[in-house]
Amino acid sequence: MAPTKKRKSLVTENLKLAVEEAKKTRKIREVARKYGIPKSTLYFKLKNPGHKTSRGPPPILTNEEEETLEKWILETSRKGFPLKKGDIQRSVQMFLRDNPRPNCFKNNYPGDGWFRNFSKRHPAISQRTSEGVNSSSACVAEADIQKWFSEITKYFLEKDLLKVFKEPSRIFYGDETGFQLCPKTGKVLAAKGSKSVYKIQPHNSNECITVMFSFAADGQYCPPMVIYNYQKIPQKVMNKIPEGWGVGRSDGGLMTSELFFEYVANVFYPYLIEKNIKFPVIFFVDGHKTHLTYEISKLCKALNIELIALYPNATCILQPTDIAVFRPIKLAWEEACHFWLTENLNETITKINFAEVLDTALRKSLKPQTLINGFEACGLVPFDPNAVDYNKCVRVSTINGKKKPANINDENITNIITYSNFIHLIGPSKIEEMKNCNNVDERDEHFQLLYKLYKAFGSPRHCDEAFDAFVNQELGWQPNQTAEETESIEWLDSPRISPLDTELDDIIIIDVDSFDNDIVETSTSKAYQEMTPENSMLLQTNDDKSIAFKTISDSLLGTYLTLPKTQERKGKRNTVKMPFAITSDSYRPEKKRKTKNYMELKKKEHRRMARELYNINKNSKKK
């Protein structure tokens, strides 16, 4: 029996393009030859446009419903709440339970086969391993990072430090991480069908040791500092420390401000002297409080080390160690541990031999090109904010004012309104009322909200002239007319003006954080009752009112899908903002004042506790 001939699959996009072109030109043979499609197939598609191209039975959900499901999956992932396969299956089950239709599912619950076929029909979706991000990191937006780059660039220009970036050996980044003494076992070999496979763990299996690293942008690295959880480090542990490494101790085995001071003074600076590194050097660190003390600022200033703090909570975006370095080190550490245990049977890795095994892992994993790529991916060397991957920012940038780093044609920015649009929406009489208003606090909350929007435009170029020309030519209204005389003017029905027809100076992008929540909530229900649905879309202040959310909510399937809200900052603090340049002259005085106030509070607390203890002892003696 001759083997069956496999059916030739056709690319859907090419077939669609061929059908559209054949409809226009009516030259079926030439179009079929151009796209590599059989003439009979093209003729059949023209004659039967509703015939499905895919093989097998038709899907349970319609194309529109599956597109809604795809948008839901992508939108939730963008907001930092990625879904699992079971979430999709349960949502479809609830939809089919309330909207019955023929299906082969058990209890209307789609199986793995349906999910595989759904993934094939929507190649934009794939299963990935998610990375945990806390709520503070989720609030970091692209505008925040761009602002950090702008502030640091200004500091480098003042200190004439941009020339340092021409020598990557003078750029360093420091960070600490923890190592488990007993890494996870992973998959092991055992008898087939075994339900109980165990591995005996040592008594210190959950113990973790912190190590401080410093890496240079040219691919070199400074000797690390190991931090032990000891009151006094034993001599047998000190004997196993490699030459040049630093050793520290703390009560919890974690980094402290005193240990970081010792590391810079006794490990990092001697390394720079030994390698004949030219000063000044730039030393980037994260924004942890142990790295941002008054004492370390004084030390680095004296040693000609420019200490720069990265933007806080931007670990997965700006830190070279988290992007490129620590993962290969941890993998090499697990491999080195398993190799050491096989070479030393019936023994365990302890604090005594920890540094010896770690040294072996570092020699295998730390490659110069990996470190160079890490600095480049974070935009640190070369110092370029455009090199940063801003797709990792969960929070969408919201901008208030004239400056707008993103492209004005960006599809994600839908809450754009021009000054001309603003006149259209609220009416020229209200504009005159706000111009002549002296005491806004006495007015109602709706007028205050409109007044904030009016003031948010600032002073756009030719703003008054544009207003006069607009009301004279298009609305037929004069500034001295009364409110009663303007009632006959159909200003809401005047032609729409596209936001892109106006210069950037006349555009405002509304930021929710600059308004009170209670005013925003009431404004959509009361303040804009006169607006048409089209006009009201321009003033969307909730991120859940995006285009994707509207598409999902309008669908019948959308009632069974929930769209989480993007993380937002809770509020602005009234504290003094500290500069990111830790060795700058503006940092130390403010930090010194805060340190002094903190020490005074600690002394007061100690005196209060001493008085309470004295009173307790006094009362006990009386009794």
C-alpha cells in the first residue's frame, strides 16, 4: 500500500492576501503563482468565502470570543497579574455553563487538548515562567527611570565625570546576595513507579550566608566579602577564607551599614589601589538603607569614590547583577555543591568550607563578557537611558505637563486632550468664569476639578489668542456675552478637533495622581452630564477604562473575565527628597541632620526606658 500523501498546509496570511488581491484584479492564475497557492484552492476560497481553513471540528468559542480571551490574557499579564492555564479553563467553563452550546467537554470544563489548540490559534500567547515583583517595584514607571538618568547626568556634568565612562575599568556596581548551604536536590534517579524518593538533608539545610560582590564594567570583579551569623568568628572559619576576601559578622547574618563601611574601606579601596585603577571611580549601589549613610558618604568622598544610588525598587530593570550575573553564579554554586558532596562522602557543606566551595563556583561562572553585557543592558556603561528595557515596567507612565518622553502616537496613551478640545467640552462661558475666578476654594468640588484641568494646561503658546479665535470663528460667541445668550449656541455639536492636529505645547496628558480620588469618582457621574459619550472618552482617568478593557467588557464573554487594576503609588510623602548621588555636597548635610535627629530620638527612648525600669524597681521595693 502506497504511503498516504500529506496534505500541504498553507499560510493563512498569504491566503488572505491572495484572496483580497484576486477579488480586486480578477487574475486568479497570476495571483496564485505570485503567492504559491494552488489555483483551485484560490478559486474555491473566492466562491466559498465562509468556508473554514483549519482542519478538524470547529472551535467551541467563536473567533470574536477567542480574540477577547486573548486580549484578556495579554492585558492581565501587562498589569502584573499573569494567568495560568487553569484560570482560562475555569473562565470558559463558567461562560459555557450560563451560555449552553454543544461541546465535548466534561462538565463544560475544557481539557488540555482544547488549550493546546487555542495556543496554536493564538501564537502571541505562550507559557512563561513569571518573576516575582513586589508592589513597590510594580509602581516604577518609565518616566521615573528617565528622571533618574536625567538627574545623574546633570550631576556628572557638574563634576566632569562623563569622561570616566570612556574607561569601563573605573565603573563598578556592588550588590549582595544569599547562598543556601544545601541547595535544592532537583530531579534524581530512582526505581520506576516509586512514590517515595527521599534524600537526607543535613541539619543546616535552611541556613543561608550573605556575600557582598563588586563587579567592574570591563569584566573584572573585586574580592567578595562573606558575612557570617556569629558573635565571634572562629579561627577555623578564618583559615578557609581565600586570600584577599573580606569577612564580616552580624547578628542576623545580613548586610549592615557598619559592614558596608568596612567593605569599602578594607576590601574595595585596597583592590583599587592594587590594580592601579585611576581615580575618581564611580560605584553604583542599590537604594538599600545600609548603603546610604552619612558615614559612608564621608568615606567615599575622602577616597575619591563617587557613590551613586540606583532608582529604588528597580531591581529587575537597572541592576546588572540581577539581570546577568547572579543567575549563572547560583547555578554554578549548585553544581559546585553537588560535585563537592560526591567527592566528600558522608560530609556536609558548613560555614567552615563555604568560602572554599564558593571560590570554585565563581571561577567557573564569572565570565568577563557576561559582566559587560549586564552593564550594557542596564544602560550604565555606556550611560544611555535608551538601552534600558522599559517593557519590564509594570506601571504605565502618566505624565502631567508639556514634557512627554513617549511618542505622541503611542496606542497606549489614550487620555490626551488639547486646549481646543477642552473648550469644546466645557463651553466658552465656563472658561471665562474660571479666568475671572478669584477664590476657587469657595466653589463646589466639580468646579474645582475643572479649574485644576484648566490650570494644568499652564500657559500654552498663544493660548488666549487661540481661545478668542476659536470662540469667534467657530462658535460665534463674544467674550462679553452673558451665559443666557450662549445657551442658544450648539457648541457641543461643533466639529471635533483631533488631538494630533495641535502642537505639543497645547496638549495635556491627565495624571490621576494629581487629583483627589473623591473628586475623580464624582466627576464622571455629575460634572460631565452634558458630555456626549465620545467626548467623555477623552477624560478617562482610570486605567481600567483602556481600549483593551472596553473591548473585553463589551463582549458577552467579558462578564466572566476580571481585569485587575495596575499598581499605583499610594500618595506623595512630604519628606525631603534625598539626591541619588550619595557623595554629592547636597546629600551629606541633610543626611547628617537626619542622623542627628535619629540619635536624639534613640537617646530619649533609652532615657524613657530607664525611668520606667527605675519606677518599677522603686514600686517593688515599697511593696
